[in-house]
Amino acid sequence: MDLPYEWHIGWRYTRAGRAGRRNGFISFISGVSMLGIALGVAALIIVLSVMNGFQKEVRDRMLSVVAHVEIFDAAGNALPDWRAVAALARRNPEVAGAAPFVESQTLIGRGDELRGAVVRGIVPAEEADVTPLARQLRDTTLAGLKPGEWNIVLGVELARLLGVQAGDKVTVAAPGGQVTPAGVIPRLKQFTVIGTFSAGHYEYDSGLALVALGDAATLFRTGGPTGVQLRLHDVDDAPRVADALQSTLGSGYRVRDWTRTNRSWFEAVQVEKRMMFIILTLIVAVAAFNLVSTLVMTVTDKRADIAILRTLGASPRSIMGVFMVQGAASGIIGTLAGVALGLLVAFNIDIIVPAIEHLLHMTFLPASVYLISRMPSDPMASDIVPIVVISLLLSFVATLYPSWRASRVNPAEALRYE
């Protein structure tokens, strides 16, 4: 290849150094620097991929129960005509389904056990167009949710905490009270448990109950649905679609997407990802700046070579380029090796982790604690590209000072004792 001689010499210095005790030591230090960069880059990719996997797993389980977008009356009253609101929302091409609902915080009790929970009134046939959980249970558990029968479906953890199973009775205390001559007394209604559901998300499995929409409207005295749930073709478009629907519906309605409903959780996850990125980037930085010591030792060892090149007409800029090529080559090799190792582990973590668990006779993610029995992983280009760029940038920066020092070598001084 017709490349500048600086490239050839720099690459030769990168590969050389096996012969001789001193050159062998320099080669060892250079190899350690590349290995450090590779391990740092691989660690970044693996950790961020696992965090993405957990976030996606929790998000998917969350969205199996809740809608992507919810529309409420701005005053907090029942919607006068939910079908008209749903029809208006469906004009947006991103909307895939709509369903009415009534939702309120309540207390659910049986005997001495009393638990706070959200009771959501739904129409199973309509709800199946919005949430995957309802679609899965529409013809089985949810088929028994008929207005006037006062049946209820509990989250599996909520049922366990109350100690109930199918066929048992539970008492639901609605918010607010009923004014009587004897004072304000709570409004209570007894429901029959007809089954349970498991969304795989503890918050919903332990704090959500489903009833027929008509029963919920009667219990909470709303007179009808208090909101409309929407499912979108692309869940990531929820904030944009919610803003568009807000403009379409006007100030008489309040539109909320799932990212705002769970804002605190997702902000916490993003903060954790940023902190992990910063911490692990420091590892890459330490490994990259090990190149400084490698290049300084190489410059010291190659002073005679530098002097000969200078006497042959090489400019200080060319000398600087030789050692920048050497340092950059080490950084590129280390970065590419780290990317390959990181992606190899990230894409096969479902095989690697069980093998390690089997070898150590332990379980990293007990299903009873985390509700996720496998280690998820989701490598994303938006994470990997910045990692590669930062690693290469740090490697290039680390070569500047030693390369500059090499360009300042005085040929006469370097050859005096040769």
C-alpha cells in the first residue's frame, strides 16, 4: 500500500519489540495497555447492555398492564361521551386501540388483612385492544367480569397478601364516604374473587385489582368511564402522540403518556446509567493513559532511530506522526478487541450466566426476589458508538505529549553516546 512512511514506521514499532530484554519489556507494557483498554470497553458495553435489558424487561412487563396513553376529563369528572373521545383519538395514525376505564385508590380487606390497591373498572372486550394482559386473559379469567355480578380479579401478590383464592369474598372500601344521620360512614362493597393475574411486575401484582366497568362506576359514583386508554403502534412515540392529542382535544381534557406516569422510575434508571457510564469510562481512561508510559519508554529506546531519521531529513512533525501512529494503533486494536469481546458476552449472556451459576452452584437472580429469573441484555448502538468514540479519543489524546517529546529530540545529543 502507498502509505506515508510515518505509518509504516509507526506500525513497525507497534509490532516490534520482541527481541531484547528492554524491548520485550516495552512490548509487555504496550500489551497491558491494549488489554486494559479492551477490558474497559468490554465492561462498559456489557454493563450498559444488561442495564438496557433490565429496563426493557421492566418496561415490557409494566406496559402489559398499563396503556401507552391515557385521556381524562380536565375537571376530573366522568367523560360525557367516551366513544367520541376514542373516535377522535383514533384519527391519529399512531393509535392502535382504545378502551374506557374507571380507576380509583381503595382499601381491599378480608378478615384482619387490609391492603391499599388501585381498582380499575374495565370492559374486557375493549381492554383486550389496549393491554396484552387483558388480551391474554380475555376469554378466561376476565370473562367473568360482568356488570352487576360484583366479581373481582386480583394481582397474584395482592391475593397472597390477603390470603384469598378464587371463590373467596373481599371487601372494597371506596374513597370518600356516605353521609347518614349517624355521620359519615365508608362505602363498602363485597366482591367475589374469580381469579388472579401475574404481570411479572411487583407494583401491579401487589397493588392492582380489576372489576367490571359498570360495577366500578356504581361503587365510585362516577356515572361512567373517567378516562380512555390508548395503545400505540410504537411505544416510544407516546410523548409525541400525547402532545399531539392534547392539542387536538383542547384544554377540556388532560392527556398523559406512560413515561410521565412512571417518570421517577425512568429518571432513576437514566441517572444510574449515566453514573455507570462515567465510572467505567474512568477505567478506560486509566488504561488509555497507560499508553503515555509505553510511548515515553519507546521514545527513550528509539532516540538513536529518531536522530537517524532527522539527519535523513525527517521533520519534527513527521517524527511526531510516527509515534502518534504507534499510540493510535494500540488504542484502535484495544478498542476493537473490547467491542468484539463486549458484544460477544452481551449477545450470549443468557448462555454465559447460567453456565457460571451451574459452575458456582448459585443463582444470581432468584425469581422469588427479582421476579426475573434470567439476566437480560439489550446492546444498543446508541451506547456502543459513544463508547468507541470516547475510547479512541482518549487513546489519541494520550499519544500527544510523548509524540511531541519525540519530535523535540536533538539528533546531536541522541547520537553522542551511540
